Amino acid sequence: MIENRLVDIEIKLARQEDLVDTLNQTIYRQQKKIDELEALCTALARRLQELQQTASERGPAHEIPPHY
């Protein structure tokens, strides 16, 4: 009886360890993806700012007249 309970506990513990390892791997992959997306957002924001600065330097001479 006690031996069966001990085996059951060991099985549950092994399953929990496997689940924790799987969750850790998932979290690692998600964090890696988040880091990539943050870097991409930063690069896009920087590029947008550069484009806005370039457009403001050109001035209204390069804008399409309102009647178009």
C-alpha cells in the first residue's frame, strides 16, 4: 500500500518536473521573441523619426498643392 502511494508520488513528481521544463522552454522562447520585437519597434521608431526629420527639412516646396 505505502509502496504504491510512493510510486504514484514519484510519477506525479516526474510529470511536474517535465511540465516545469516545458514551461521554462516556452517562456524562454517567448522572451526571445519579445526581445526581437522590441528591437524591431525601436528600429522602426528611429526610422520614422528620421523620415519625419527629412520631410521637415525639405519644407513645403515638395508638398502636393491642396488642389490635387
